Amino acid sequence: MPTRWFLAGMGLMLMCGLAAAEDKPVASGGSDVYVIPFSHLDLFWAGSREECLSRGNFIISKAVQIATEHPEFRFLLEDEVFVAAYVESRRGSPELDELKRLVKAGRIEIGPKWAGIYQNLSRGESHVRNQIYGKRYAREVFGVNPQVAHLGDLPGYTSQFPQILAKSDTPFMVQTRMGPPDRSLFRWRSPEGSTALVWNAVKGYGWGTFLTSKNMSDEQKQQRIQKDVADLRKNYQGPIFMNWGSDLFAPSEELVGSVATQNRRLAPLWIRLATPEEFFRAASKVEGTPELSGEIPSSWANIISSMSHLWPPAMTAVDTLLIAERFAAINFVLGYADYPQNDFERLWKLSLQTMDHNNFGQGGNIGDVRKLEYAEEVIRHSGEILRDMLRNIAERVRSPFARSTLIVVFNPLNWKRNDIVRTHVSVYGDVGPSDIGDYLKAMRLVDEAGVSVPFQVEQSYGTISRAFEMVFVARDVPSLGYKTYFLTPAEQAESFPDVCALKLDNPDPAKPKRIFGTDELESEYYRVTVDRATGGITVFDKQWGRTVVKDMEIVATEMRGGDSLSKEPRSGRILSNVATQVEVEENNPVRTVVRIVGDLGGVAVTQRLFLHRGVKRIDLENTVDWKQNRFMKIEQLFPYDDPEAKIRYGIPFGSAEGSDILPNSGPHAGDEVSRDEWKLWRQIQDWIFAGTAEGGITIAADRQLMILGDGVIRAGMLRGTYSSLGVNRGGKSVLIQVPPAGTYVFRYSLSSGKGDWAAAKSYRVGMEFSSPLIPVTSADGLSSKSLPPNRSFCSLEADNLVVSAVKKAERDGAIVLRIFEMEGSQAQTPVEFLGRTPALSEVNLLEEELNQKPQQALRVNPYSIKTIKLSPDRNQQ
């Protein structure tokens, strides 16, 4: 019989089997193996972005070709970024029409997400936008509603993701790394209670590729299938999901024949070509599926410290974009500006590509530079949108003073804040810009009531007038709103006490043999000592009455090379930061600054410590002058003395305890860190807390790697190692070292007090650190002004809720707010928006109505993510 006719006959048998499987209940003893042909569509890994997308076009074309010829063939396309590239480059072609037909028929399946982004690292809103753009593209271009998120090659999973899936109409998920080896199928429960049905690819996402191996006989393939299935059957009796494919694999026509051949050998075991959705139709009928909860920390946490030049811009890009959306939505409702919907969508899609899970691959420096360029473009463009929107507001704020320059301080978060402001202010004369003699005589900074505010001029300069760079502490800045300060001329400068009382151990040049002691700085909240010999910092909380950290310092662990993902071959030596200089740079009415200069194994390290008036926290700024040919892991140590302390830290849309790990999960692949190290690694969102119900410390950070130890939190700063990219130049292998030489700055903030993490509002401390107050100067005091000096645009009465997004709806003129609960308690609150309390309509994450009656108050369950729409009157003031 000709091969084509034989395969067609087998295809008919497979299709009949699939049709029967849709309605067949699956009980214990189910024996079907669903072979899911797919390609893990890596972006930036196996070439430049354009090369990967072009390879993707080839893969899709070949899948269409095989599916057209073989009705039983199936194929999965993981991410819409590849599908969109194919659609754009094949517009108007018969191949595109055929792809659409096959997708509509359910024979080629496309996933619900836009790109393959990291789970633990990415912001919660990044996961939502990934779903919004992926699902919308599938619906609008192909007329389908993807149901299965296939998370190829991701080295960690965040515990709120089941809720994100459930609230974006995606009930199923495939996990391809790190899952528990004794649980092939389980329901993954989020902290709020939502679940997703998960297939855990215990055998790896490239498991089934042996079916088309040219190095195995049909009998060997049969034995391999029987053995692998028997392994899975030790813990699971339902249908089995077998991926065929791997990184940028193109489909093979031989797979159709191989499946047919094995089905003649394996009865009663039956193999069927299928899509993920076809598998889950059967798997969802399995009875007694276990339910698990918890996160899976990343086994590639080193990427943060090895990619110190890449990840901070990616995070800054998202944060800037989110703040720009908030104030653009407010401008839109007030009638001050159009909402730049298309710009935001383009920027979000660029941002998602910067969080793709590939670096240091065959795309090499080209791919990494492209990701950095995308992050910088998002920062630049969304920053311009943000500044325009803030200016629109600031220019409408009125002043109660005849002569003043306004500093309008914006708060992008949904609670009232006290925080530090650094700003640039230019002052001008009434006619000639240089007519500013009254300002040059003396200046006051006052609030609306005329109450003086201490400020410090860092530097001043000018051409036709005068500019000042100044710092002050803003107090009670309204929720998602602004407070205005006024720089006014004065007859004489005001005097305020310095932030700290100092007891300095100044060396006496006449006594060269003296022994170094400590410098002591005492503010209203803390007593800080700095060891002049070691640079170690000890902090005593005056309100709590105890030492909260002792000998806080920067150290390095010497390495013997390694790689940028998981290999950490230690030499056994710990390198101390040798302090060469300790000095108090500033002590004024606004802040005290201590500078510690050191040497860390030949790497210059400068640490600056900040204490501010009226703000209970200590900020650290660590500057590393990094050089190549250094193999070490540099960390900031935060030692705490409480053997009963528990760890809590921020995750996307919530928080997790240090012990909150999905049972029996962990690393087992060769490119993953050892299990003992993995247990201590965490990728945090903004903050981490160590303490008990009695009290503790909160550390906010602009880097996400934290390593947990006995009585110490080790903040990962920078790790010198080798890239995983193998390079050959002129016939010789070349090892690429990362990160590149340069100056790197790492910022942390320490706060402390009585009570646990919820009482301390640790999440607010972290989010404030990531979203500082934003000052805008206004010099036009002549035109009419419609806004008061202080205003909140959006506020909630419940203090355990966080607003993660304020934006215009994707498809109409309504305003969308996304809000999540942080502390594990129920909340009920009205939502005040632009001075009114509008009716609220709850929608899912895709902004689809939930057929509920409009409510006057928002009800939020513990750890729940809520998305609401409201329809405020346009142009309301």
C-alpha cells in the first residue's frame, strides 16, 4: 500500500479516536498518550530577534504544510509574538488563509500569551498585559479563544499565576520545569483560591522527540515509551501529555508515520496526535486530581546578578509605563489630553520582549543589546508621556502667594505618603529672567498654609537666571494625587536643626598610632554606628528599643568561573570590603549622608548611607566600579538577630512566606542550581521582611535577588562569571565574561519597628522605594488656574488594598482600575475617583463584563485581584 494512503487511513483512525475521546469519561487506568507537536519559540536565544522570528515563519509554514496534507496532524504555537510576525509577513497570502482555517478548525493551536516572559521576575501587570494582548490577538485575528498556557522552559512559577489564568479565561496550563516529579496532573491553587489544571512535564518539554530519532529503532522507541509511561503510572493513571519538539524545532512529517507505527505495537496503549486543548478536555475528567499551592522559586536566580546591566532597565520600563498610564487616564477624563492607547500597546509589547526568558544565547550580544534598547525606548517614550501629563496638571495648579515658584509633588500610589523629594527648580524675574534679586537674597519653601519646610540646595547654577537642585521631605502627599510646595523669596534664610547628632571618631594627625573606633549618628528614629576600620554599620531602633542590624556590610564570595545561570564553583574564600575612608558628607536639616570608600578584592566599592528628617528608614547606595577578569559574587549583608524570625517578601500581586513553596518542587535539570542552594534563593518584588509578630526589619531593593540564611539576608548585587554563549574566533574558543565592565549602582532601604510585615506595611515601603514621588516645577503664575494646591484623584478607604493599574479601557472610554488585596483580610471600600464615588462594574482581567449589577462599593476577598470599570463624566474638574 502506498505510504500516503496508509497514513491517510491511519489519520482517519486517529481522528475517529479523537472524536470519541472528547466525550469519553476518564477513570483510573486511562491509557492514552497525547503527543503534542510543538516548537518552543525562543526569542533571542537561537539567533537575533529577526532570525528567530524568521525561523518561526519557517516552522509555521511547515506546520501548515503538514497539517494540510495530513488531517490527523496537530501543532502548537506557544506565543503570539511569533504568530503576529507570520501574519504580518504573509499578509494576503494563501498560506495565511490556510493557517487561519487550521487554527479555526482546532488543528493548529495558538497560545493565550504574547511572549514567553519570566514568571517570578515580571510585574503582575506584565503577566496581565501578556494575557490581554495574546488572547485579544487570537480572538480578533483567528476567531478562537485559547484555553491553555504552555509555559515552555521557565525556571520558576509565581503563586498568583493560577488566579491570573482563571481571571483571563484560561483554565489550563503546562509547566515544563521544576514541578514535583510525583505529580503529573494537579490543580494549582492561588492564595486567593482560584485554580488552574496543570500538566507537569516531568519528562521535560522535549520528551517525545525520540519518536522521530534516526538513531533509534522502532523497537527501541517502543521500549522507551513503555518505560516512560510506566514511570508516570506509578503516581498517575490518567491521560498523558507528551511534547514533541524543543527550542525552535520545525515539525516533521515523519512524526505521523512514527505514531502510526507505534500504535501497531503498543496496544492497548494508544498514542494520538493532539493539541493541548484536546488533551485537557480528557484530563479535566480525571477524578481525584490533587490540589497543590505555593510558588516555585527560580532556579536561574543568578541571571539578576550576572545581568546587572539588563534587568534594572526592564523593571524601570514597566514601572514608568504603569505610572504614565495612570496620569494619562486622569488627563483623559479631565479633558486635558487624548489617551495614547496605541502608543501604550506598542510600548507594552516592547516591554514584554525585554522580559523574555532568554539571554546570552546564539543571538549573542545583538539580542541582549536589542532587549536593552527596547527597555530604554519604553523608559524614554513612556517617560515623555508621563512628563506631559504631569505638566498638564501642574500648569493648572493655583498659588496663594503673589511671588512663588511651584513645585507640584505627585504621588503615583494609592495611599498618603511622606517621602524624600529631589528636584530641579529654575526661578525667573517678572520681565527679565535675571531679575531675581529677591530670590538671591534668601528663599523659603512653604506649603499651602505658609508653613516652612526645611530644604537643602545641593547645587545651583545659571545662565540667564538661576537654577537650584534641592532636596526636601514632602509630607501627607495625597493618594494618587499631588501636593504643592512653593519656593518664595525671603528676607533671610530660616534655620532648622540638623537631622543627626554626631559623635565622630576623628583621627588626630598628631597621633598616627591611635586605634580606630566608631562614628555615631543619632536621628529621631535611629542610632547608627559606623566602624571606621571595617565600614560595618550597626543600627539601633530607638522607638523599638533594640538593635535591628549589626555589622551590615558588603562582602564577596570568590568563584572559580561558573556560568550565568546556575554554576557557582566557590574557591572557599570570602573577601571583605576593606574600608579606606569613612566620612560624613552631609548633616543638614534635611538629611545626613555618610560615605564609606572600600576595596573588595581589587574592586572599588563606595557605599553612601542616608538618614532623612521625618522618614523612618535608612537608605543605602552602593556603587561598584566593576572590572573584567573578576570572578566573585558581591552581596550586601543584612544580619538580623532573631532566631524566631520568619521571612515574607513581595511577589507579583501579593506576597509569600519563605516556606511557601509548592510541595516537592525544585530543580532537577542540568542547567539549574543545586537543590540546597535553590531552597535559599528568592526573586522578590520590591521588599523582603524578616521578623515575628513582635517586630522585624523590612528591606526594600531595586534588585530582586535575595538569599536567605540563618540570621542574615544576603542581597545579590553583582556576580562576575562567564556567559553561556560559546564563541569561536579564528579557530579558538573565547569565553565571554559578564557583566561587562562599568559602574553599577545598587540601592536598598532599611526600616524597622514593632509588629509583623502587615502591621509594618512592608509592601508599601517596597513600592514607595520603586515608585518615588515625582516633582514638577511650574513657573507660570499669571494664567488662570483651575486646580487647588493639593488633590487626590483616586483613593480607597480600605488600607490593605493596592492599585496596580489605572488606565483607559482597551475597547471603550471607561476607566479601568485593577486592585489587589495584600494582607490576607477581606476589604470593602468605595472608590473615589476625581472627587466622586461612581458605580463600579466588575470585569475580568481581559476587561470583559461579569454580568453583575453595578456596585457602589468594592468587595475584595483575601489575596484577590479585582478589575473594575467606571464611567466618569469627561471633562469633570
